[in-house]
Amino acid sequence: MNEKKPRVVIIDDDEMDQELYRLAFARLDLEVELICFEDGANAAAGLLELHEAEPEQHPAVVLVDLYLPPIDGVDLLGLRRRQLRDWEVPFVMMSSSESPSDRERSRRAGCDGYIVKPNGFNSLVQVLRDEVVPFICSEDEADDAGSAPDAMGGG
């Protein structure tokens, strides 16, 4: 049986950050299909297209940067409520902002998590392992994610 990989959508206008996410998921040794969008408008259209093409194959999680052009992460959460109602997809806000008002605004909009983007690749891997992997796979698989020895050194 050809089982589909879980989809992870990354919405971030920084291409370097997108690549770091790809590398971090590879480090965690998770078999996921990564779908990246560079801005809020493309993400909105792309998510609707995915929904229409394969409504049963929804993403396991959507990682969205809070501050995106021209539609920000909070506005994308509104899209989820209005147009993707039948998709039970967690949205996790990723931002460099540690502002309590940004966290509160995201929470009120219905975000399922808020993660301050860490400095350093190994910190990103750890944050994804702790905060995002549980949305993607079972607890046993999550415990195994990235448990191989760290060949690139610490933090």
C-alpha cells in the first residue's frame, strides 16, 4: 500500500528560513511532504487549491510567519475559519516577536501554538521536535524523531 507522507505547510517570506525548516525536518528524520509559500496571498490561494484538489489529504500542520506581505498570519487564520472549516488543521504561528500582544492576537485569532523563532539551527530542530512533531505523528514516532546522535554538534 502506498501511504502518503504527512503534509507540512510552511508559510514564510524568508527563503532562508524555509530552507532551514527543510533541513531541520530532514535532521529529525521525518518523512513529510513540505509545501512552502512565500507570502500570505499565495498561501491563501494555495491552501484553497490544495483543499479543492484533495480535501481528504489535509496538512498535518501549518507553520505560518506572523508578519507576511500582503496578508499576515492572523488574517490567514481567518481564512481557515471561513473557507477551510472542514479541515481540522492546526496552525502554529512562528515569529521572531516575543511580544505578549502578538501572542495574544494570535491566540484570539485561533492559532494552535505560538513559537518564537529560535536562533541557531540545532535550537530550531529542538523546537520543531518539541512543539511541531506532535501534530505530525504518533507519540511513539515523535519520541523517535531526531533521536539519532547529533553529528553536527550542540545548540
